Amino acid sequence: MDIDLIINSFPKLLTASLITLKLLLVSLIIGVFLGLFFAILRMSKNIFVKQFAYGYSYIFRGTPLLVQIFIIYFGLAQLEWLKKSVLWVILKDPYWCAIIAFSLNSGAYTSEILRSAFQTIHTSMIEAGKSLGISNKIIFYKIQIPIAIRQSLPAYGNEMILMMKGTSLASTVTLMDITGVAQKIISTTFKPIEVFIIAGSIYLFMTFCINKFIKLLEKKYNF
Amino acid sequence: MELLAFGKTGWGDELFYATLMTIAVSITSMLIGFLFALIFTPLKLSKYKFLNIFGNFYTTLIRGVPELLVIYLLFFGGSGAIMYVASIFGYFEYIEINAFLIGSFAIGIISGAYSTEVFRGAIQSIDKGQFEAAKVLGFSKFTSFYKIIFPQMLRLAIPNLSNVWQITLKDTSLISVTGLVEIMRQSRIASAFTRDPLFFYSIAGLIFLILTFLSMKLINKFEAKFMNKG
């Protein structure tokens, strides 16, 4: 056990955890909106809209996240018209490519979580709203969405942890997140165990915080 | 389309063999995962606090740390560890471990943590009366587990195990970082060669979609057959 290496690499990994956190937060926030959007599409009566939303979640849940990142980062750079467009400002940056891939992936899982939450809402709640003369729109925003969000909290906590682990793939597109820095230190020092202990503890600490956060929310919005 | 031709001109046969490799790694990892689950599920369910801590440590660690980090640990640390063990027995040459073995082992450890949770949940949801009835009828602990608890547990576990299989199948894409030529690695080689990453990574995604689709169909069929027995 190399204590010096542990002490030396701790600050490096800690600063790298900022990138991991940034990737995680931004993609989770975009993912929630995408998820809500596609969950609403899934409930549409139009068969094409429904199929489109289903196809989106099926494709992103059925392929590895690594494939998705590689298509966006390496694949899209090949399209000449895209390179000339304004979008290229975003797509040439590995950071934004990772965020796009993570958000789309998280959106697919979140849409499934929210969809099943919407389905578990008892029809009596909606009927109660209707009999009180509340409009459909208000019922949706004030009754269905809050209940669905509360219902999906435990499953969403798992999704947050999965996404946190997913951000490690950003290291494959040259981003220096915790895993990226850890891999660099390992390949220069050949001491994987020491580095794994620190990097692993940082990740575990983040998992712990996410768990506590979700428990807190569950308690707060208990009914 | 000629990029996908079989033979020397295209990448069809290479991708086909890479797909077989992915399937082989997935199945091996799943089996190694079962071995881990066989060890750690009893630990998690044990009466002894000390053993519980041990079991919980494994599942919490693996489910909270990115797969890629575990793979790096085993890939860079694996041969070192084996060489250390070998040096105790007086063997000092460099030992290189097969990428297939180390990759399957890494994914197996990860898949094992998920399987452990599935088995633990399944055993805990079996009615307590079943354990008591087995005890009353004078079955030994061993036979009551293998003849009464285990078959029931398997039935409860199969739907969740199919999720574990999906996760394992998708995780195998990560061991491309170790150089094992599976779907992702082969697509990377092909796209570096042809400068057409969009096409080859899309094909890789398509192959994974087909694999997950087919395995779901297969598992559902198996499940229907298995469930009817009871």
C-alpha cells in the first residue's frame, strides 16, 4: 500500500469530481424535462406520437451508453453539413457531446419511470378533480404531475445513481472526470488498488448523498 | 452496404465474430455472476452481523462505483495480483492474463452484485410458512433449501434476472477498453480504417438492439414455459 500516492492523488481526484458532478447535474436536469415530455407523448391518443415516444425509449434503453456517446462524439463529426452549421459550436466540444448523450439516455429511463407513475394514479383522483369542476389542464398540472413525481421518487433515485455511474464514460471521450483521472494515474503509476480506493470512495460518497437526498424528498412529499 | 460484405472486402464477417464474442462474454459473465451470487446471497441473509456486513459491502460497493473503474482495477491490477500469488509459489516470470477471462471476470463481479440482490429479494419474498413447514417435516437445512426454497426462489427471480441479463449484455461494451475484440472494439477498428464512425457505431447500436430484443423474446418464452409448471 502506497500511502504517499493516496495522499497525492486525493486532491486531483477531488477536483475531477467537480466535472463528474457538473456532468451529472446538467444531464439529470435536461433528462427530467425530456423524460416528462416523452412520458406525456406516451399517453397521447395519436398512435404515431405514441410509437415515436416508445421507439425513443426503446432505442436508448436497448443500446449501451458507450455506443450512444461514440455515435454523437465520433459519428456526427463526419457529417459535412453539420460541421458548417451553428450546431457545430456545441458538437465539437466533448463536454457537450457527453451531456447530450447522457441527457438523452437519462430522458429515456426517466420517461419510463414517469409513465409507469402516471399509470398508477388512481382514476378516482382524476374523477374527484373533475367533479369539483377543475379543468383538465389544471387536473393534469396540479393533480397528476405532483402525484406522479412523488410516486416515481424511489425509482428515480436509482436512475440518478445509474447516471452517476454512467458519467464515468465521459472519460472515453477525453474528458477528465474522476474515472478519467483515475485511469491516467493508474496507467502512469501501475498502482490500481490505491487509486481505486480513493476514486471508489468518492463515488460511494456521492451514491450515499443521492440516497439521503431522495429519502429526504420522500419524507417531505409523503402523503 | 458493401462495407458490411463478408470476406476480405467488407467488415461483415469481422462484426459477426465480434457479435459472437459479445454473446460469449455476456454468458460467461452471467455465470460468473451466479457464482458470486451463490456466495454472497447467503452472507447477506445470514444471522451473523459480521457476515451481513461482508455481503452488504460487496453489493453496495459494486452498485455504487462505475463499471469502468472496476474494469480498470481488474485490468491493471489483475495480472499483478496473479503474479504476486505466483511469486509465493516461486514463479517469477511475467504472466499475462487473457483479455477474455479478465473481462468476463470484471463484468461477472458487477453482474453478481445485481444477481445477489435479485436472489436476496426472491428468498425474502417466499412465505415464512414454507421454511417452517420444511423444518416441521424434518428436512435437513440442506435439502429444505435445495428441494423447497431454491425452486420457488428461481421462479420469483427469473423476471428480475432478465433485467440483470440486459444490464450485463450492455456492460460488455465497456470491456472494449481492455482490447478484447467484441462489437464495440471491432466497430472502432472498422471506423478507424474506413473513416466512417457514424455508420459502424450505428451498426454496433443496431446489433445490441437486436441482441436485447431477441434475448427478451427468448426469456419470455422460457418464462411462460417455466411458470406454467407451478
